[in-house]
Amino acid sequence: MYFWQVTHITWKRTERVWNIGYTIFTPARRPPLEVLEQAQEELVNYKGRGMSLMEMSHRGPAYEKLNGETQEPLLRLLGLEEGYRALFMGGGASTQFALVPMNFLRPGTVGSYSLTGQFSEKAYEEARTVGEVQTAASTKAEGWKRVPSPGELELADNTAYLHITVNNTIEGSRYNEFPDLGEVPLIADMTSEILSRRLDYSRFALFYAGAQKNLGPAGVTVAVIREDLLSRAVNTIPTIFRYETYVKQNSLYNTPPMHSIYMLRLVLEWTEKQGGVEALEQRNREKAKAIYDVLDASGGFYQGIVEKPYRSDMNITWRMRDEALERQFVEESERNGFAGLAGHRSVGGLRASAYNAVPVEACRALADFMTDFQRRYG
């Protein structure tokens, strides 16, 4: 789903519509513009070597240097420079749904899952094909309007791990409090949350994220694993599916998605230039507040879906009084330079995804459009 970044905008308000002056639109689910421009410069001549990185061997010194240069800033930004390894893998988060139980769900143990949205359900269903699983908690009956508190979690004595989805991309909710599980590993899908705010990542034994939200373009999946977790891993699965393989081979066991990892490195450099995760968190909070303030002041014209304590800064979801008005909102938003504000096809409604690359100005522009739309149709 896309929310469009406006890099230069001039609004001229008329009685009925917002007219756009000189404007450049770029989708939110992509690296920042500065990153794309740098990548463009190096596309056919990487670091003055006379060829593209995509033409080089992943066994060569240029890529091996890039590989290390990408792992180090990622762990640094996460605050995990000791005892953790960053792995670069393929297959997206959906592949991780299978790899987690394949590696850590031993016979006689149970994989526990906290269900807070559709992607957490998919992880749960995939684990069922591997071994025994249980629902530690679920908010499905409540329409996914919140996430469970740590006190609501019920774990079996033979729990191998607890899996959570930190930010629910479709539903627009997130965790703000994480359970203390003692010896039970906490594993998380961080796809739409990683690097968007400060978290104590050391609470997690393993977490993973598809790059396409906050880390770069699709093509590489980041998995960060605490090294001592490997002692619990199953060693009877194929080599390519083992986290241990990626650790031992420094993510070079097979040909990695080199260009996607290169883009990831550029995004990490951009993140540090912005002031790191702390600066991005402040910006993301401001962006989300601009839109939530409109929802909350609308008197029910816009109806937020998620309970306030659990609202996501990355994915802002709402409904309107009927589907016809929602369709009207989407149609007019597209005519006025926004795209992808329709909610996920499985749930409907409306959704604005404001990932790290989206500037504050874009969210303010959307808030202004929403206010004007209510004035005309409320």
C-alpha cells in the first residue's frame, strides 16, 4: 500500500478542490529520494570500478566489504553491537513465518503465538504445518482493535518461543509493552516497525523485517538473531533453511540479493544523517499526530479503528459512515495527488502508511485535505 511523499508542493485552495502546483510525488514504500539519487549515480559504475555492483561476484572484495559495512550500522542503530548477528536473507517475512518454527519448534515443544492481525495469523498458520502451536492471546474477537497486554499471555510449560507481530500493518495497531518471558525466547515480526522508534531490541532473541517499509526496496529480508539462540536450533532441516548457516557464512552461503543490500546500506547511512532512530521517532510521531488529530476532532466523520493506546505511527486506519463515502474520499484524494489511501482489500476502510521516508509535509497535506473533505461532505 502506498502513501505518496510530496517533496515540493504548492497548494492553491478553491471552493471545491485542492489544486496542486509544481509537485514531485514519490511512494512511501521506497527509499528516500536522496538514496535513490545516489544509487542512480552508482548504478553502472560502482565506486569507480567501471561496472555495476550487479555485475560483480558476491565472492569478490567489493561486495564482501559492502556486506560488512551494512551489518555494522544496522546493529549500531538497533543498539545491538554485542551478542547479535545481522543476517541478510531472501523470501520476505512470509518465508520467516516458516523458518522460525522449522529452526526452533522441536518435537515435544509448543510454538506460542500472540494473534493481533492478519500477518500474525499467517505466521501462526505456517507454524502449524511444522509442529504443535498454541494461541497465547488473541484480539480477533474484538476486531483487532488492540494488542494483548503481557498479563493476558498464556504460555504452555513446554513453550519453545513466543512470536509477536510488533506493528500490524493492515489493522494499524502496535505493541508498546513487551512481556518478560524469562528463559522463553521472544521472536518478532518487525517488518513495518523497524527503525521507526526507539525500542529495547535486546528484549528479543530473534526478529526479522522485510526491507520494503523502512529499510529499502523489496528483495532482502533482515533477520537479527541473538547468538545464544542457535544452541536451541534444529539441525535436521536443509542447510539453506538454517539460521546457523547464515551466521557461519556471514550471509554469503548462497548468492545474496546484492543490489537490495546495497540499497539497505544507503538507507542506513541516510538514517544516521537524519539523527538516528531518535530523530526519526520524533518525526514519525509528529506525522501520525497530524492525521490522528483530524480523526479525533471530526466528531465521528472519521472513525479511528484502533483504540488510542495501541495506535500505530506507521499505519493509520479509519472508517467513514459508509463505503460510498469512503470511495468518494479515495477518488478525490487521488485527483489531489494522494494514492493508495484505500484500506487493505481484506478489511476495507482507509489507511495512510507514513513510513520513515515520508516527510512531515506530506502528512500535513493529507490532514488539510481530510479537513476540507469533511467541510464539504460532513
